[in-house]
Amino acid sequence: METVKFPCPCCGYRTFPVPKEEAVAYICPVCFWENDVFALGEDQPSEENRGITLKQGREAFRRLGAVRKDLAQYTRKPLPEEIP
């Protein structure tokens, strides 16, 4: 039986084991965004992500393959079942 996964708010791949509202401090293995349930919008700085916003994280992921250059070495490609 396949486990339903939920999309990462940063990269969009279905890597979250629970909805983002319940994924306290979960780190996406594809983009390395640490889910911040306290950041209310995509333009609000995230303490879990060293003050970058979700919007900045998305842009960095598109350019670098990770939310920050120093984290790119820890990321992985999405699995086929994680691609939306």
C-alpha cells in the first residue's frame, strides 16, 4: 500500500509525511526547507531557516537545488512517487 505524502511548501515535491500545518520542523530531503508552522506567509522571515522567507527559499531552490548553497550537498533528487 502506497503512503500518501504531502507537498513541501518550498519545492512542491510530495515529501512531507503529514500536511504542512502538522509537520513541525520537518526538513524536506529534496530542497532542505525546514517547515516553519509559525511563519504566516511566504514573505515572513522563517527562524527555522535562518531568517529567509519561503519566497526566497523557492527562488534559491530554482537556482541552486536547495534553499541555501551550503545545504545543497545534503539534498537529493525527488523520487518518482514524490513528483506531483
